[in-house]
Amino acid sequence: MKKFLCGIMAVFIAVSMASCADEKDESSLTSGKQLVGDAGDDVNLKEEDMPYGSTVYELSESNDDHVKYITCFDRRYFGSSDENNPDYSEIYAIHDYIVALNENDHDAMKSLYYDGYIEAFCQNNNISDIDEYIDNVYNAAVSYLGEGFEINYIDISNCLDGDSNGGKSYTEIADGYLEKIDVLDKVTSKKVVEIGGYTCYSIEGSGAYQLTNHMEAIVLAVYEIDGQIYIV
């Protein structure tokens, strides 16, 4: 079961990512915690030295036409260095993944993956096709959250460089499938993100529940491949 949960990438990781915790220069992926640094009153840290979650920003319908659900993230890790013209394509991909998951929208989910990527995964894991794979992911979410769930507040609670020691424990799997379809050399960026922290959901439009009180944080990899952003 652990192999399947790790392999579906889309994933409610039940597998320990203990290697992340050993890194000296990066935060580890954790479940159910907002990583906001507090170094004490007598310590002045430069912004770039503060841990993930120290400079949070929210996209919402009020400030971005693309966004259906409020999406919270550390602005230092997304949007490029141009604050006047940020590129939120990675945030949009993460947001759109959650929208597609909520609705079990197969077409929307397929559009987020590089062509042939999930097919290679399915072939290697005795899954009949990409539609069965998407249903497996959706049914896993239902088993944790309940029928009629809707994740409606997205907290990107951590982000790792995909080539870091901690990130590699996830991206090495994805890289193997990209190599099978001969596109690994087109990858120019890798990030591993956690959707946990204060991420919330409702059931049939009612209630407000913290996702990580009911399941592990969702862990995704976000790649730039041949100039486009994909979930892997």
C-alpha cells in the first residue's frame, strides 16, 4: 500500500519523508503545521534566511481572476523575482489540481499532466488507464474526507527544491517516469509542495474542517517541462 500511495504522486503521502528532516538548509515537509518562523525578539533575520511560511500571500477571487479558492503560499518561493509582474503559473497548477480533485474532473486533471506521463505510471503499476488512476485518487480522498467533500481553502504549507535531499525522495520517482517517455532532459524546474497547514474543506457545502485532522497532507511535485508547468 505504501508503494502505491508514494507512486500515485497525486497523493496523500503516508510514507515517511524523514530524509527531509536531516537537511540543514531546508525545512522538512510536515503534516498539519504552518511553518512560520519565530526567532525571538533579539534576533533580526534577513527575509531570505527566514523559514518557509514567514512571508505569506493569498490569491483569491478578489485579486486574481484565475482563482476560485483562496490559495495561501510563501511569496518568496513562487511568482518569480519580478514583484510587479509575478508569474503564478505554478500556483495556478496547484490550485487547478485541487479544483479537479474536488469535482473528479477527468479532463481537467489530465490537462495538468505531461502527455504520456500518467500512462507510463499506469502501465508500470497494473492500472488499466488514466481514468482508473484519477478515480483511484478521488476515491482515496473520499475515504478520508467523506462524500461531497470540497477543499475550499488551499494552504501551500511548504515547498522544497526538487533536487534537494528531501525533494529527491519524491522527485526520483517522477523522474523515472519522465525518463521512460523521453522528456526528462526538458525539465528546467522541480518543486515539491505540501498542501496542509490550514487547508480546509466542507461537506456538501456545509461545515469547515481542517484537512490534516482527517488525512495526511497532500504532496505534489510541480515541474517546468519544455517551458510549461505540470503536476507530476
